Amino acid sequence: MKKDIFIDTNIACRFSNPMDQEMIKLLDWLINTRQDADAAYLVVSQKLLNEYYSSCRGAKSDTSIPVLIDSLLKDGRLIKITKAQIEEFQEKHYTKAIVKRLRANNEDRNHIPVVLLSDRKYALTNDQSFAYDLEHFPGYSVLVSSRPEEIPYSS
């Protein structure tokens, strides 16, 4: 099982200027944990990558999400869930009843399969509606938080 994590744009954009010690620890894990069994992976989709680049445009620090993505891609530590995988998941699991209960906006509804198709199903987000949908999606157990120290991402 890969040590993967989904990081929502509202968290990732804070990487450029991480003032918080726990954010610094998360970044260090993502940047420096490259050994096979312990390698850190980021789970993304093309839509999420577009959000990252759009929201963090102009960020030039060594810890900005575009720089991090480039490094993870070079190391083979970026797990990209394809549009076809997302659509297949939605066709299978997004029944009328489930869609009716979802609280997240339409864009974030496309991120739900990204998290649920990941190995560990760990997600960092500040979006309470998105977090609610992940935690209450039938048949899946997801660990969601707005704080990195509340998820055992490095274990």
C-alpha cells in the first residue's frame, strides 16, 4: 500500500509560506520521503492539478505546490486518477439518492472519487461540506482533517 494523501487546494496554497510547524512537517515528508516502502505520494486528478496551478499562480517558493508537483512527478510519486476512472466511479456510485445527499459543490464532487480511489483514503481540506461528503460516503472509510497532525500520513 502506498503512503498517499489527497491535499485540497485550500491547504496546498498555504505551502508557499508555511508558517505553521505542522505544515512544515507535512511538506518535509512530501519532499524528502523517497525510499520505496516509506515513499510519500500525492493523489491528484487533472482537475485538481488545474486548481493548484490556477490558485497558486505566481508562487515561486521552493515549497509552493507547483514546485512540489514537479518534484513528485520526477520521482514517480504523483498518483493521478484519470478522468475515465472518475467517471466510472461516478457512474457506479453516484446514485440519485447519494447525489441528493452530497453537500459539496459540483467541482468538489469530482474530487470525491479521487480520494475514494486512493490507497489510504486520507484527505486534508478546510472545506467542511467536502469533508462531510467524504466521511459519509457509503461503503468507504475516509480520514479527513484540516490539520496534518490529525492524520497519520507518515505512518
